[in-house]
Amino acid sequence: MGVAIETLKTEHRAIKRMLEVLDAVCERLRTGERIDPAHLNQIIKFFQEFADRCHHGKEEEIFFPALEMAGIPKEGGPIGVMLHEHDQMRVVMKGLAEAAGRYQAGEMNAGADIIRYASDYAALLRRHIEKEHHVLFQMAEQHLSPEEERELAERFEVLEAEMMGTGTHEKLHALLDRMQGIYLGDRSESGAESVAESGAESGRKKKRDKNQGGE
């Protein structure tokens, strides 16, 4: 597996951890438990900033165009499907954020809307990740050379720094760990490393390992 695809898969594992948190929040809402609105806002922030802006941003700005250049068609192919699903998830996330705002304001039926939007979002995102793992990434491995993947991973780092700024990755790592501790304890099924070990950090480790191996 090339380093660029490994970076995206590592980010997927972090995203799936927060989806488990979202599932747990919905389960508590179903039982009538009151959820701290600040927690809802923080979970939504993670998906907006990490899953969409950072992860999907890397795919849309760098990875998908590289696959098109390598001969994988956008229209009528998996890239077009992935882009459409990104847009679908943004619409659902907007609904979830609005429902969370109404919940914070004390609206009685907002909890049910949160459950509906969160469940739809989680289902969409999980299916999306599976499609990328079992279809798009396998196609990418057949079309991209190891050198091309290393170049993409380096571009991922640059884009992440430009979009998110210094320290944001670590803050998202702390947020994910904190929400997991509150809502899952040790029950996370993903077995994933933290956000700090994903994305650009993973690429930086690969680069350091490569440099050390050449010394």
C-alpha cells in the first residue's frame, strides 16, 4: 500500500471512531438522557473540520484529480460517485448542525431530529468509506506508482497546513480522545490510532523513517 492511500485509510479509522461516539450519543438521546450541547457542537466540529474540510479536501483537491490524470474517469466512474456522496453528506451535516442549535435552544423535538440526521450521516459515511476501501483505493493502487503516492502524501501535508493551521490536528486529536472517553470509555470497536497519528503526521513519520533508513 502506498503512503498516500495509507494516509487516507488512517484518517478513515479516526473518522470511524467519532462515528462510534455519534452512535452512542444517539443511543443516549433515545433513552431520554440529556446530552451536553457543547459536546454535540464539538462532535459536529470534528466532522466538519476533520472529515470534510481536511480529509475530503485532500481527496477533492489532490487525490481525485491525480486519479483522473492517471486514467480513472470522473464522470460515470467511482470518482463521480464519491464527489456526489461528499455533497450528500454536507447537506445532512448542515441539517444535523441546525438540529443541534435548536436542541441547545431548548426545542422539544430537536433530539429526534438529531438522531435522524446523525443516523443518516453515519450510514452515508460508513458506506462511503467502504466503497473507497474496496473499489477506489484498489483502482488507485493499480494506477499510481510509489513515487506518485509519495508526492501526493507530501501535497497532503502542505494542503492540511494551509487549510487547518498549526496545532489544529493536535486539538482534534484531543477532542476525539475526550469524546471517546465520555461516551465510549474503552468500548471503541475501531481499534484505531488517534487523529494525531493520522493524516499529515503519518506522512511525516514515513518521511522520517525513509530518511533515517538512508543514513
